[in-house]
Amino acid sequence: MSENVDSSTAPRRIGKPASRLSALFESKQLGWGAFAIALIFPFILASNYAMNIATTAVIFVLLASGLNIVVGYCGLLDLGYIAFMAVGAYTAGIVSKAWELPVLFTVPAVLVMTVLAGLIIGAPTLRLRSDYLAIVTLGFGEIIRLTANNLTITGGPSGIYGIPGIHLFGLDLSNPVPFYYFCVVFVSLLVLGSARLGKSRLGRAWRFVREDEDAAEAMGIHTYKVKLAAYIFGAIWGGLGGMLFAAHLSAISPQSFVFLQSALVLMAVVLGGMGNTRGVVVGAVVISLLPEFLRDMGNLRYVIFGVVLILVMVLRPQGFWPARAFEPEKGDDGSDSGEDGTKRSRRDRRKLVPVNPATGEKA
Amino acid sequence: MTQLIWNGLFVGSFYALIALGYSMVYGIIKLLNFAHGDIYMLGAFIGFATLSSFGVIPASMSITALLIVLLLTMIITGGIGVGIERLAYRPLRNSPRLAVLITAVGASFTLEYGVSAIAGPNPKVFPVRLQGETFDVLGARISAPQIVLMVIAVLLMLGLNSYIQRTSMGRAMRAIALDPKGSLLMGINVNKVITWTFFIGSALAGAAGVMAGAYYGKIDFLMGFIIGLKAFTAAVIGGIGNIKGAMLGGLLLGLLEAFGSQWLGGEWRDVFTFAVLIAFLTLKPTGLLGERVTERV
């Protein structure tokens, strides 16, 4: 490896982060901090309106962390991500209404349906170039929405209403504040799960595929299986998000699952920093709260979103809080643990340990 | 039956016009230009704006006015396509694919909501509505405007084909599609050729937009989204990157759609189209006329 990879440009972070600020950003307690803020929030603002928006934001965080698995870790562009949310929401709605089950009992059905949907779309397209996947997922998003619009079981254009809330251990959690807490705990576990997945063996394989698919294949990674795994994990996260969405609003209709929503989730991932769970969480919170503050601007705010998306890609493609590359041990095997394969921030470059390109040894 | 075939071919010629731009750009720089469908929408709105500025147009003049507007719109949308390439895609020419795709989504978003911010989110009614007598040909009802639009579409496609086959710019485009680095070494101004490609592709999409606006009479700012997807499907059916394939794919998709919605009902038309896309990608991803491309590392 070390001969082929220009290791002088590969970022390597060995030892402590250089500045206090970046130490703060990389601190392990940060996740607990965010969790604590989310828990304290209802004590500050507990109006129905605030709880409604906060719960929506928390569900949006779940969606963004799911899309982060697909786009951030594995580098596959999914433009119809909201379709998985739709599959999850409709499955939860239909099953819980038909058998009068509490929504949480629909989780197995939701998992089965979303995995099936992920397989149907992923299996044929993941063998092709990654940009085919982008457009097929775009089409898939439309298929799901139109199908929900046309079928009678999904309630047609008016959708499904009267979906029960969450009941757990005999407790009724369907009031705004308890439901918010339930969402926070549920989503935190899944966000933690996605972060752990990113650090697992599979997560390293995803990153490798994202950086260089051919090299990954040559190193013995079954790229097709790995990509399909990313796609299906993303689908599961999206489906569970849909289940929460259905329980939250108690009514779902095809209008909730338009392309705009997929684009907003993508926006959260891209702005936050592809591949970095913390950045994605912050991005999701910002993107879901921003429309509340920019309500007066009408459709102009989406123009700004579009322009920002272009500007971020041109000027700072790694996002505002990019993933940092760490090496698991202080080895100098010269392995390319590069981040998103795009430009690196100047601060990052300054901290590089100079490495002899030929041998991979630190100078 | 003949009615279905005629309807399919008519709609298919719109798809073909838009698919051409998709396919040309993809063939040359391997970029899926998501904003392409929105250029079509933009064409419809520019046609709407210029036609409205003419004031009241007598019915006898509507075809002439439409042709003038068509030409004007093609130039403007072509210019906008070039602008998008220059601002959004060129800085990322050597970036990973993911970055360029996301930029394309951003460009599409900007165009859609930019138009809705300027023109308002409600659908607009086109000032010129093509009406004419209908003929019966082999049991199919064909109207005069349909024939006019079809002739314009076919002329544009034939013109493009001879442009690519006969002129030196066309040869340069084919060369870059084969090997961009080699063409650069042979002294071809690659950036200029890419600019022209975007100009031509966007001009064709703009023309299709004006024609669709004049024929259907109603335009809205999201009209490019679905049609962009369908044009991509057409390009895939024909073999993406292949000019004749895009035309063939467009017509074929129109026919498939006409028969599909006859069998399944109109509300399933779009679902059927995307199912065709997925089926094609599974069974024959190179399309009907495309060549098998092995990626070089």
C-alpha cells in the first residue's frame, strides 16, 4: 500500500489534538452534552408548539444519521431517502390500525418492509456506477409516493389518520412531553448505533469503498455486499424514523414524502459534514429548525438552500464539521486513512506529521 | 391502437429532445446533470414571459410567434446551461463524483425555487394555445399542432445529428467522449467543447419546454422534475452517452408509457416508467445501443 499511496498528503492524527478548540470538538463527552441539552429542553420551553418542533427535529436527526451511513460512510448518493421513511410510516400506520396494535409492536414489520425495499432498489443498482443509484433512488422516491397515492390500503391522497401513539410498560407516552423524551432516548440509541457502525470493521470497509472502490475490491472487500449493507442500514434507520413520524403526527399522507424532504435530509448530512455523526446531528437540528425562523421568506429559503449546497461543495466539500481521520494504533504502516477524499482544511494540513513517502516512516 | 402509437410517439419526441441533453453531457464528462429537467421548466417559463410581453397575438400568427419565441428561448436556456456549468460544475471537474452530484442537486433546487420565487408558486396558463383541426389517419386522431411540434422536434434532432457527425466541433465532442486526456493532448480545447455541449443540450431542453407549454397550456415550477427523470430513463433505454440511442429511447419510452397507462390506468403511468427504468438497469444497463464500457482505473 505505502508505495502506491501518497502518504505525505494523508492526514494522520497521532497523539493529542493540537488546539484546545479541536480537543473540545473531539471530546467524548460531547455526545453526553448534547443528550443532556435535549433532556433539559422541555424544562425551558414546554409549550405544545415548541415540543412539536423539537420532536420533529429529533426525528430529523434520526433520518440524517441514517442517510449519513449511506452518503457519509459509503459515498452512495441516495436522493429518495424519504421513501424509506414513507415505507416505515405506512407500514406502522397500516399494521397498527389493522390489528389495533401499539405502534411500537409494529417495529418487526417496519424492519421487514424497509429491508425488503432496500433490497429491491439496492440489489440491481448497486452493481452499477454510483451515479445510477442516485437517479434510481430519485425514481424510487416517486414510485413510493405515487403508489401510496394510488392504493386504497394506504388511504389514497388523504392518507391514514388516527394512528395510535406510543405506549410503553403500561405508560401512555402520547402526550407531547413524554413522547419527546421517548423520541430523544430512542433516537440517541440509534445515533450512537450509527456512530459505532462507522467505527466498526464494516465501517472501515465503507470508508475504503468510498475512497477507492477498485482498490477496496483489490484488497479483498466484497464491495457489492458492503454497499448493500450500507444501503440496508440506511433503510432501517429511515424506516424507524418513519415509524416515529407516524406516531408523532398520528396521520400520514403522501404529501409528507416529497422530494423536497429527501433533499433537506441530504442537505443536513452535507452541511454537517459527511461521515461525521456529530456534524450530521448538528446539521440536522439546524436544517429542521431553520424553516421555523425563515418562515417569512417563503420559497426563497429553498433558493438559498440550493445555492448553499453548491457553495459548500465548491468551497468546503467536507462540510462544516468534517470527519477527522484517526489511526487505530500508533502504527506507521502508511495506510491511507484519509477522510472524505476531498480537500482538507488548512488547519488539518498543518498538523500533519511529516512522513517519508517512500517508506511510510515518520521523518 | 394507432391512436396509442401516435400519442406515444408524440410524447416520446419530447422525451427524446430532453434525453439528448442528458446523454450528450453524460457522454462527454460523465456527469448526471440533475438540473437538466429544470432547464426544460425554465424554457417553458421563458417562453411564457416573452410571449406574454408580446401582448395579444392573433391566432393566425401564433405559429410564427411561437417559432420566434422558440429560437429566443433556446438561446437563453443555452446560456443558462453554460452558466451553470461554469459556476457549479467546472470548479469540481476533478472532484469525487459524489461532490458533483450533490452540486447538481443544488443547481436543480436553485432553479426550481428561484423560478417559484420570481414567478410565484401557482401554475401559469400559457398565452398561446395551439389549436387546429384534427385529421383521421388510420384510425388515429392527429391534430395540426401535434404535427407541427413533431416536425420541429424531428428537425432539431436531425440537425443535431448532422452537427455531431459532420462538423469539426461535433468531431471534437466525439473525441472527448472517447478519451478526454487524449483529446486535450491533440490540441482540442476541451473546456470550449464542454461549454458548447451544455449550450446545445440546454437549448434543446428549452425548446422542448416551450413546445410542451404551448401544447399542454399549463406550466409550473416543478414540471421539470418528473420529466427529467423520464428523460434519464429514455437515455438509459437507448444507452446513455449515445445520441441516436437517446432519440430511440425517448420514442420507445413514449410508446411504452402509452401502452402501460392503457393497461394499468393513467395514475400508474409514472410508476410504470420508473419500473421500466429499474428493470432496464437490472437486465441491460448498457441500453439498446450503448456499448459495454469497462472502467479504467
